[in-house]
Amino acid sequence: MKRLAPYLLILPGGLWLAIFLVVPMVFMASVSTQEGDVVNGFAQTFNFSVYGDALMQYKTQFLRSAGYGLVATVVSIALAYPMAYWIAFKGGNRKSTYLLLVLLPFFVSFVLRTVSWRFLLADDGMLLAPLKSAGLLPEDFHVLQTTFAVIGGLVYNYLPFMILPIYVALERVDPKVVEAAQDLYAARREAFTKIVLPLSLPGVFAGVLMTFVPMTADYVNAGILGGPENTMIGNIIQTEYLVNNDYPTAAALSFTLMAAMLIGIFAYAKALGTENVLEAAAR
């Protein structure tokens, strides 16, 4: 039983991943190489050329999604790190309250939060309309259907996933270590760059993994806040599945996106190490 105990402990999680991750991926890979239509059905023909055709047709959306995800991730780090730092070192007895405020938007549906931004940023909305009426903005100024709106929506919706792992990593930094560095005549900048920042990097790495991947695959923000020029690969996959009923192309795009994300994650973890990153993400 002692030898079987580790395997029995991972059995529920392993079955969950097998049923809801491995099996759907195998099924999706199978669908991607089929040919046919929804009227006559699809048959397995091992048509691997669909991958090349899909990538060539939608390479712009792939690159745009990766670019949006990268920019939004960098902006999230720039916003999340100061917030997490302040909560960890200056929050005092109210840390739990501040963390609750960070998580408060999650009490509202993801789609509703994004739609609320659409009303807020509308040309005649509560934000732009008064500025236009006061003559501070031109009448043709608009924010919706722009790259700024899509990236702003991504940052807003996924920012807590960056704040929390960074906060956990900073919370584990012993203030006495920082005080010791200052006692040894280290300036505040040196204490931060040589002690606090390196010790908090696992949280930053975990935050990047938890934000870049869903940001790149997101389609809600581009669909609600963006326009035709801001279409991401997630929007293309949704259209191919639900509108065009082209299941092989949609499956090929989905499988390619997932494979690219997994390869990127494994390479990222291999280069930076996984123990501290996974521990920070789990906490």
C-alpha cells in the first residue's frame, strides 16, 4: 500500500486530465484530418494539408493574437508588480481586504465585465460623451474597435492572475533580509534589484504563464471591444466552428494553437526552471 499510495493520490487528477484534456485533444486531432460537410458527414482521410492551408490563410490572426497577448502581458506586469509590492510590504493588517478588492471583479461574469467596458468606452458613453461635449475631444474620436480597446480589455480581465502570484512571491520575502542589506550600506534600489526582485521572479514567471496563454487564445474581448481589424485567432476558430461549420479547419487551428502554447510553456519552464514557478502558481 505504501508503494501504491502516491499513484492512488494522483489517480483522480490524472483521470480528470485524461478525460477532459487528453481525450478532447485526440478527438480534435482526428477531426482536423477529416473531410466532408455537415450534410453528408465527415470521413477520416488523413488530410494533413488542412494545417498548411489554415496557417497560410490565418497567419495574420495568429501573429496578431501573439502580439496582443505579449503586449497585454507586459502591461499587466507593469501594473501588477507595484500593486502586489504595496500590498505585500505596506498592506499591514488590511492585506486580505486589498486582495478581496483585487478579486472582486470575478464575482461578475467575464462577458458582463467586458460588455460593461463596451458601454463605458462607447462614442456616446459616460466617459467620452462629456469630454466631446466640453470640446476636449474631437467628435470623430473613438476608442472601440481599436487595438487599444482590445489590449485594455485583456489587461483588465486578466490582471488579477498576474497580481496574485507576484503577491505570493513577495509575501515570502523576509523583510529582515532587506533590512540586513540596508545595514550593509545597500541603497534601496540595490536592495530591491539584488534581493527583492530576484526572489519575486518565480511569481512573475507564474503570472506570465497564467495570463499570456489565455490572452492569446481569447476571443471575447476582440469580439466585443474590437472590430474587423482586431480579429484574433479565437474569433476565427469560433466562426469556423459555429458559422461556417468547417470543423476540420477549426480543429486544425485549435490544435495548432494549443500545440504552440504547450511548446512555448515547456520551453519557458525548461529555460527558467519549474519548481519555484509551479509552487508560486499553486499558492
